[in-house]
Amino acid sequence: MAEQQTCPGCGGARGTEKTEHSVETDPQGRQQPVQRSYWSPCSVCGGSGVVQR
């Protein structure tokens, strides 16, 4: 039977916080830098924090 182990990709944290940087135009037509942060599930374990070995 497979045994569960802590995910080597995220260390059990289930994902990482990502930061997206872009430039957007405001209502006056000026370009403004924009920064957004979001949580992204780990691509190795799919956000479970564990993998089957």
C-alpha cells in the first residue's frame, strides 16, 4: 500500500503566494503599475500537502 509523505514541492504548505505585476491605464489615460497577490495550489501535490509514495 502507498504511504503518504510530505510534498517535496511545497514542504506541506499546500501552495505558495504568488505576486503578479502589470501596468494598467487609469481613467485619466495614465499608466499605473499594479501589483496583485494570490494563492496558488502546489502543482506537485495539487494543494493536498502530501504525495503518495
